[in-house]
Amino acid sequence: MNVKKRNRLFCLLLTVGMLISGCQSAPSDGDQNLTAQDSNVQKASSQQNDPPRTYGIIYPMVNPTYEVITQNAEEAAKDHNIKLMVQAPDEANLEQQIRIMETMIKQKLNGIAIDPVDAKALIPVINKAVASGIPVVCFESDAPGSNRLSFIGADNYETGVTMGKAVSRLLKGRGMILVEAGMSQMYGLSQRLDGLLHYLDTETTIDVLEVRFNEGSETRATTELEEMIDAHPHFNAFIGLDFVSGSTSTLIWKAKGLKRYALTLGMTPTVKEALRNGQLTSVISQNEDHWGESIIYTLLQANTGKKVPEFVDSGITEIGAGL
């Protein structure tokens, strides 16, 4: 074979080799999808290898805001082989919270998160759970005198200050307001009220006409608010410091067609709609929609021997009308 033919043959073989190599190094779309699926299977397998755990979540009462927290917790829990036991009295009730805690201790849960209706009264049962080896965290409202590991939520005093600043901007530092709060023995709520009243007293000339507590009852919240409105028809704004007051004020503003400013706490789909419709002026959110995942990850840290932060700060966000 002469030199020219050998060169042509060599070039032909080299070209074929490059084509074969190129085909092997570039997988088809189907191969790429298969690789991604294999990766997801491995990830799921890893998650399923987490030891099974059961966490309890105890709310003060049934409320749409707490449903949002539960959904967030369920989403975080499903990736870690965690079962949730969610309990709440129909309306705020200390004795029921204590009984629920006692039951969860007997069932030897792997962790408990509680929003205590009465910080002092719940100290013994919280300490009992911790002494039995069950990590306990508080959320929304704290029980600082207990042996709980962590508090999840926002600075409640600063939340009250933020609400004071918001109403002061609307009223230009003067006017008359009504205030409704939830449970009088709830530590976090008393902090919010203190923050609000201190700011209004020191930074504005706004007159707080009346403060009432609904004690976690929607029926009582409606009655209290309607009575305050009737007693002080010339009020300029209303502030609801708890989730129950917020949902109640939305219904009353809609029913009465009130045009006064209304500020409340906590974001739910109903509250969002009320903001769009002008039944609420402003909402102060403590980013409650992320509390559930914070509960799961904080308890997981405790279960796996990792250091747990004493305060998991969810922050404070003000949301105005029209979103």
C-alpha cells in the first residue's frame, strides 16, 4: 500500500473513532433523566434511613393561623421520617394543655413544641417532660422560667412597638384607638401590649380609649369588640394584638362597613383577602408561616446532640393594604 492510501485510511479510522467517542461522552436526554431519577431515589433512600420519630405540637386553641404552621411543619417533617401529633383545645384552656402535655410525656415522644397559654402555670409539666428526656421548645409565646430548650418566634415587645409605630404613622401621632388582646396570662401577649402602650405613651399623643382581653374565645372577641365600638363611636383606629382579634375584626369591619383604620397580627389567607378588600389597613406578621419548619429542625438538632439556639428569631414584617 502506497503512502497516499495509508494516509487516507488513517484519516478515515481517526474520524470514525472520534464519532464513536463523541456518542459515548454525550448521553441522550433519556439518559440524563435517568441519572436525575437515580439521584432522587438515592436522596429518598437517605431520608428514609432517618430513625422514626414522633413530635408533638400543642397550640393554645384552634385557629387558621395555626393550620398554616401545621402545614409548614408537615412539609419539613416528611423528609425526615417524622410523625406529627398535633393537639389544640377548641378555645384557650390551661387544663387541657397540661393534660395534653402529660399524655405526650407518657407516650415518650421524641420532642414537644408548645405555645403556652400561661407561662408560669405550665413550668412544672414542661420541666417534667425535659426531665424525662423529651426536648421541649416554646413558640409564639415563651415560658422563660422553665427548662425549655428554645423559644421560636419574634421579639414580642418589639412587635408591640412596631404596631405602635404603624398606627402612629396612620394617625400622625394623635387620635383615639381601641385595643383588643387575647389571653391575659399569655407571656408573649403581655409583652406585645407592654411594647405597644410604652411606645404610644412616650412617642405619641394617641389616647388608648380601652383595652380588652378575649381570653382566646372568638365569641367573646366579637362581643368585646362590638361593645368597645358602641362605647367609643368616635375612635380612629383599632389594634388587635392576637390571632383571634384579627379574624374577628375582619368580620365586624365587613359587617358594619367601617372605614376606620384596623391593624392586626398574623397572616392567613383570610387576612390577605381582608387587606385586598380594605377591611384591614395593616398586618404585622411574625413570619408565622416558617415556625413549623423551625420547630422540626430545632427538635431534630436536640435529638441528634447538636447545640440548640436559645432564641430562633423569625423576625417582624409589616404588610400594608393592597399587599
